[in-house]
Amino acid sequence: MSTTVGIRSLVVLSLILTSSACSTVTREIEQVDKQSAQRTTEVKSALIASDEVDAAAIRVSVQADGSLLLSGFVETEAERQAAIKAARDALQGGQVVDQLELR
């Protein structure tokens, strides 16, 4: 009987600890998602504000390593460089990965 109570106590304690750890991980993921969304929005806004870039043709996303990915299409090399510059300026020095393609 005493062994059964001890095992039940360990199971309950394990569940409590697991629940607490999952809650912490969930909060951390939500924070990362919020930061990624904010960075993406800032860069997309900078692209929209640029007269040199067709922002509708460019996708902006944050990669797992935290770098920003620009993908989609540009008409010229000058437009590509303007998009990269706008993204870097918006990030204030963050890493920008260029996967833009010339049409």
C-alpha cells in the first residue's frame, strides 16, 4: 500500500513538472513568434515605403536561425539591391538572406 502511494505521488509530481516545463516552452515560442512577426512587418513596411521596390512581389520571412529571408521576384539588379538595403536598414544590421530572382 505504501509503495502504491509513493508511486502515485511520483506520477503526480512528474505531471506537475512536465506541465510547468511545457508552459515555459509555450511562452518562449509565443515570444519568438511575436518577435518574428514584428521583424517581418518592419521589413515589409520598409519595402512598401521604398519607391525603388515592388513590395508585392517580395516575400519576407524569418528563418529558424533568426536571419531574414527575402524571396520572390525583382525586375532588375538595382531593385534587388534596393530591397536588400531597405531590409537591412529596417533590421538595423540584422542578417538578410537574398533569394530574390530576376524576372
